Amino acid sequence: MIGLMGGTFNPIHFGHLRPALEVADLLGLEEVRFIPASQPPLRDQPCVSAQERAHMVELAIQSEPRFVLDQRELQRQATSYTVDTLLSLRQELGDEIPLCWMMGMDAYQNFTQWHQWQKILELTHLVVSHRPNYIAENPLLNAYHTKQQSELFDSPAGKLYFVSVTQLDISATMIRDEQKNSRSIRYLLPDAVHNYINEKKLYI
């Protein structure tokens, strides 16, 4: 099974990386693909270039062999609809391999506002990371929910699975604000990303 994590990664930080690692370990994922968005449909255009964001992802994941940078959304240079990304992945990987789109609770709460969300669930499972003892209810998604991890491997798509992970109270917005106000962002993200941001004078 392959894990997929989308986002602007503006910048990538430990709040992305630690849950991804825990989910990969828990589910025994073969790999996790980090997929930076070119133009996210529900957000403003990122304030740094796509190439810089992709390079920060590359720096952040270089020491974990299961983590891979996937630049297909940046190469498309259009609004980054998840359904289009998944269709592209299915063309590449085939229809049989299980895929799981990894997201946090904030994204899950808004999932039924995503473009063609029902089609997304025909192409992938959803794996939602959350704080211990916290699960949000969404009546539109209840029918997809499973508590059996094995069901993620028994079919290529169509299941919703919750995973309790270490939740770090870190956001890219907070990092950008700290950098803009000349406060240290060290230990919020990998040293290589921290050094790159300062070298390129990003977010100031």
C-alpha cells in the first residue's frame, strides 16, 4: 500500500512529517509520496515558488527512504484538484494497488467540500490522523468508515480509517509569521529546511 500526502508545504514541517512517519509504520506502507500543490483550490497562491516548496520537501525527507517527492501537480501547473492527481496515479500504478490519502482532522472536516469527493473515494482510501481519543463525525462519510486495518489492504480504495498519532501544534502559517517577525523557527522543522529558508531569505 502506498501513502499519499498532499499540501502546499509552505513550508513543510514536523507537523507533516511525524504523523506521516507514524502512519507509515502503523500500516506498513511501502512508500509515502509527498505531493506539493501548484495552486490549491481552497487556498491563496503560496507566497514562495513551487520549485522552492518542492526543494524544501526534498530536503525534509532525504533521510527517510520510504518518503518520496512527487511533483506531478507542479508539472501540471493548474488548479491542484486531488481527483486529477489520483487519476494520474492510477494511470501510472494501475487499479489494483491500495492507495491511502493521508490527511489531518482539519482537512477531513472539509473533505465533502472537495471537488468530486465521491470520485476521490473511488480512487483511494482516506486515512485521517487525529489526536488520541478524538474522532470527528461526518454523516456523509459514515458509510465508508472501517475500524479494520485489514480492509485497507483488501481493496484498492473506498475506506475511511482513523489513526491516532502524535499531534504537534505546528502550522506553516505560524512558521511564516515567526520568520517574518524575526523569531527563531528552529526545531519546528528539519534543520536542512530551516537553513534553506534563512539562506534564501524566505517569508521575510
